Amino acid sequence: MSDGNLRSRFTHNVPTSVVAEDELRVHLSTVDTPLLLVCAVHVTGDSSLLDRFADKVGIPRSNVLGVVEAPVDSATLQANAELTDIVCDALTKRNQNPYLRTTDLALVARMADIAVGTYVDPKNLPMYMEQCGFAPDQRAISPTSTPPATLNLAIIGAGMTGLDAAVKAADRGFEYEVFEMEAGIGGLWWSQTYPGVAVDTASVYYSLSYEMTPDWSRHYPVGEEYGRYLTELAKKYELTDRLHFNSEVTQMKWLDTEQVWELTIEDTVEHTIRTVRAAAVISGAGHFNRPKYPDVPGRESFAGTSVHTARWRDIDLAGKRAAVIGVGAAGIQVIASIADQVEHLAVFQRQAHWVIPNLFPDNGKVGDSERWLRRHLPYYQQWSRFLAFWQMNVISYQMHKVDDDWIKTHSLSISPENDMIMQMSLNYINDTFGEGSDLARKLTPDFAFGGKRPIRDPGRFEPGGYYYALSQPHVDLVTSTLSRVVPEGIVTADGTLHELDVIIWATGMTLDWLSPIEIVGRNGVTLNQVWADNNPRTYLGGTVPGFPNLFINDGPNTGVATGGAGHNFMTETVDHYAFECLQLVVECGATSIEVTQQAHDAHNDRIEELMLDLIWTHEHRADTYYRNQTGRIILPSPFTATDFWDMNQRPDKSAFLLRAGARAGAVRQDVGA
């Protein structure tokens, strides 16, 4: 695929939509009036509609957690009727004028305020325009020449991050290959196949900004559906010829004289070894690749069937006595899915999680009208995504920020915003099981909401729901700690033997930080040495001093807990920065780029400073992998989504050492800092 052909796919033109009036009216009846107004402006090109209707449309009822019922007054109903007529008049014509594209930030700001029902800070709009599909990824460094073939890339992983890096590589003219240890596309969405596996970020947002799809069947898509999305993305952007499956990178060495990385790759089927060379490496391998088991004696002695959610295989559960160990996201999805299949289910809980209720009707299925609107009402999908992203940003950051005055009088929550969502989850417990009941007591956490990753009930109080499963008479919630595994089952600390046929370990993944790969940088120093004792640090774009031309996406302190954005946000933002750095290499005639120790340390000092005001530094009662053994917060980003996006738009040349030298072995020379 030529660069020009690919670039044309990033224009974000919304295709003309011609629809039948009767059908259109049926589906428009489900649209919140604020979103109907902004879509009407797009399809008519008439921004004066904002003056005419802005004070009559009310506020959106849609919410990222579900649909909030709110009264609609007569003025709003009248505005909705008039706007419906306007949109019908526009979209039933065969010869339509071009739709209004939102390049005027002042106009976007007015529309954004209406779409979300309150003031949106204009400084956030460039990020929202990109992330919500209004505008493509903008190049900060305008290319004056194409990348040389010698500046080739090795991309590790064919999940969302690796695929996005491949798309960007092709778009920007870089030669690349992708190495994936599994047998197919999808990363975790390929390897995770346990019952009920699903995404816990809303589907309207959890996709790449340039490849949104209107066709999600659920508001939180199941893993198989998300895997299909990534597979179709690879086909559309013609990446498949560059993908190498069953290809596990086991070692990387930086050859300083040649200014290249030498990668050792094992074929996981044939068990053969080969080496390849690449000028730069972008890792999209993530940090969750291996199953984690608790340190419980006798695990291998169990006489029944034992399986980890990360290495699932089909099991006959009918009539069996089963146990699920762990109640994180994977655990509750499995529990909700298998509870009605087994004779008896024992759920082993080490620490209670805050559980967010599922407020979507029809068990979270996307309604026919919603899917139709996303496909046929121009800009509806973009504004729906905008609304969801904005809500999550506002809720998430304020929820995690400590209010010093609030905590003086509140022993659990850390701010009014944090308390509000905590009370929602607390009410869910008490309304379901009865305040003061044994189950309510066991399921109520003793730490602030967000102290560890909250989880979402995959269903309502009906089959397919987590709390529903726990309410069933054949399901027991066990809070006594595991003492040992024996052939007959599990013995808990209180001396009880739980006789079992099946044990399902939903105990999470090992936080790897690329540790299975021996990565040797300049002067023979390994990344495992630099990041010893689970203490990883990077600079923007996942760069580390001593490791030139290496970009680690999904690295330390880039978790999206505070930003409210999904993993897709970090994927695109960090990949963007990596390619801006590589373009800087091209423009400077360099062969390598390496962050300075000073810039790296200053960035991490800033991270530590910002963490002081956030929940994970304040809340020590929650057992979370966000914190390492010394107490340092290693996974979440402390930045707002806008701040992080801004920081990653353009590399600061002074933060890097750029070197030049022939890759055939000529003596390199510095080309400036």
C-alpha cells in the first residue's frame, strides 16, 4: 500500500447518508435532543441553529454507566420535534451539501458545551477532536524527506498497540515487521478465552479513533467480538503480510557500532531460532502476558481439573463442584457465566472489590436504533464518543484526586466525587443483599473507591450477573484465606476442606515489564537490571537512558486510571510520540535517539510529585498491583488525559541525544542534543 493511499484513509470525511424519512424518524425519536442539535448543525451546515435551540435542548440523559432517566420539559420536546424535521429534510435528499466539518475551535467549543450539557474547557478540544474521530492524528514534525530503508522497525505484539504502530509506520513511510508470540491477532483478546471474557471499557470509546465502528453488539463488547475488530483492522490496513505469528522475541541486543537492534526470535511451534536486525523497536507487548498463581502449597497435587483463566481450555462443568479463586475482572466474568452450569460453586475472595452496577437494559446489548444511528446519522457516533470520553475524564480524575478537607471528616472516601460513585456501589450491595447481611458485609470493601481497580458487574440482577450469581443457594462466598491445595480440593485457614472437581484460578497476570525478554542496551546493561525489584521508569514514549531507538508502549506510569480514557488512548498517544521521535531522527540525519538521564529523571520526579495528591499514595488498605513492594506507584499515570496528550504531541529535542553513523560500522558522531 502506498503512503498516499493509506493517508487518504485518515481524512475523516463522513460519507453522505441518504435515508428513508419514515425509518429516520423512528430512530431519531431515541436521540437525546442535545446530540440531535449538534448533528443537525453538521448535516445542514447551519451554525445558526445553535443560537436558535441552545437554550431549549436540556441536558443529555446518556451516561457512560447506562441511561439516566431525566424529565424532559415541553420546550425540549418542541425543540426535538423541530430538529427532527430539519434533519429529515437534510438527509432524505439525494443531492446534499457537504457536511460541516468542525475545524473552527470556537464553533466546536459551543457544540461541545451543548453535547455534554456543561462547560468544556477549550484547551481539551484538540485532543477530543482527534480521539473522537473528528480529525486525524496530526504530525507535529512536518517531514521534509522520507524515512530511509535503513531506519526499519521491529514491532513486538499484534494486539491493539502493535497494530496501531504498524498502521502509523505504513502511514509515515517506515519499513516495519510485527512479531507476535501467539498464533493470531489480538494480544490479550486472542489469548483470553475464558467464559464471559469481555472488555470493561465502553465500546463507543474502546476503539482506535481513526477506525471507529458502529456495529458493536454490546455496550461492553465480549472478547471474541473485540478480537474480530482487531482482525478486520489488520485486513483493512493490509498489515497481514508484515505479521509474523508464533514468533517470540527472547533477546534484544543494541549493537552500538552498527546502530541497530539485533533480535533473537524463537518460533514457538517449530522451536527454531533466528535473528533479525532493526534500527528501532516499538514494543506493544504489554505487561500482562503470563498467568500469576498465589503462593499456595500443594497446587500441583489437586486430583481434579485445574485451569487458569489466562490459559483457558474447554471444561465440562455440568454437575461439577467448582471453585473460582479471585474476584477481579476475570473472576467475576467467569463466576457470572458458569454459575448456572455447576452443581456447586465456591468463590474464594481475598479482598472485596468495589463493583459498579450494570445500568444498561437488555443485559448491555446495543439497541437496534443506536446501531442504526451510529451508521446513518452523520457525526452521531463521534459526538456519542465525545460525550462518553468527557464523562469518563471528569469522573475519573476527580474520583482519584484526594481532597484534604474532605478526608478530615470521612474515613473511607477521599473526595465528594469519590464518595458519590462509592455510594452508588455501596447502594448496589445493600439493595441487592440487604444492609448488614452476611453477604453485604463480606462484599463491602474497607478502602476508598478506586484504591484498586474497580470492576463492573457484567450483568444485571438476573442470570449472567455477578451479584445475581452470588445470591444463588448453590454458590458460596468464601473469605477465609487459602491454606493449601490437596487432592480432594482446597483447605482454608479456618480448617475447612472444600471438596472440588474443578479449580479455576482467576488470580491475574504477572506484571512483566518485558522481563521475559533479555534486552541489552549500550555498554551491556540490561533493562532487567535497570528495572530491578519491580521498579520500572521511562520517559515519554517509553524511552529509557542507555537504550537507543527503543520505545515501550504500555510501560510504567501510563495506565489510564486517572485520565478516564481507555487503553486505546494510551496506545495512540504513545505510538504518536514514538513516531515523532523517529521523524526527528530522519530530519536530523541521525541514526539513533536516546533520552538523556536528566530529562528522564526530571519527568519521573514530576510523576512522583503528582502522585502525592492521588488515591494510591493516600490509600494503603487496598491490595493493588498499581503499587510495588516499596510503595511506589508504578502503573497509573498521574496526568490528566489532556496533559498527557499535550506532552506527547511533539518531542523536545533538548531531552534527547541524537547520534549519526553508518549502520555498516562507521564511527558514529553526535548530531546535537
